[in-house]
Amino acid sequence: MDLPRPLGTAEILRRSAAGWNAGPLPQTLWTCQDLTAVAGAAWMVGEDDTGLKVPHYDGSRWTARSTPDGVRYLLEITARTATGAWAWVGISPATAQTPSWQHVPVPAQVRPQAGLNEAVAFGPDQAWAVGADAVGREAPGFPLVLRWDGTA
């Protein structure tokens, strides 16, 4: 593979046993916040001139997916299956089971100042997220670990 690419040329690199392969982006995005993949699928979070985009790759082509209602920016997305993903907006997670999104509330004990830094989903009934729950601007925060079991 010859690097660097010409300015303005974007592509996704995929590693297989045969080496690195380049593929085109699903659409013209001026930023990509996150990319996640599972066997046979990939999810991306990005933006173009019209706002938030969540493209989905089904193993053969990219298609545009809906975005969560009222959400303009997603921090992270993590695939749980080829047709399902979790996305985080600060402390507020949402889950997508193609084709729609569902808001998943965090426990009432978690304050609005809290923030999630990383998340992973192992299936429709198991997701974990870590972050920090801030006490205030001057006081240090403390670790926050959340687990979704499919119902709470």
C-alpha cells in the first residue's frame, strides 16, 4: 500500500489474512467520530454538511441508517450484532436494532455531570460502559461502571 494518499482522499482500511485492503467511505463525510465492526457488518458515526450520519455496512454495501431522534452528535458507537449497535451521547445511551433506535435510560443515581468514556456490547442483553461521575468542577470525579442486562 502506498501512503500517503492525496489530500481529500478518504478510505477505510480493512485487515484480513491477506493483508490490508482499502475501500471507499460510505458517503462524503467531513468527519468520522467512530467506526465499529462485527463479523459481516460495520457501523460508522460521522457528519457531513447536513449533520449526523450513521452508515451501516452489511457485508456487501453501505446504506444510510436513521439517527436517534433529537440527537445531533454521537460520541461512540459499538456493534453488538450485524444488525444491532449501541451509541452514546455523553451519559445517555441508545441502542439500535435495525432499523430504529431506542433510548436506554441510565440509573437514576447517575448524575447529569457524569460522562461515559468507553463502552462495549456483547449482545442484546449485555453491555458495559465506563466513565466518571463528577462531583463538581473543583472536586475530582469517581469511577463509574454501568452494566445493561437487557432490561435495566
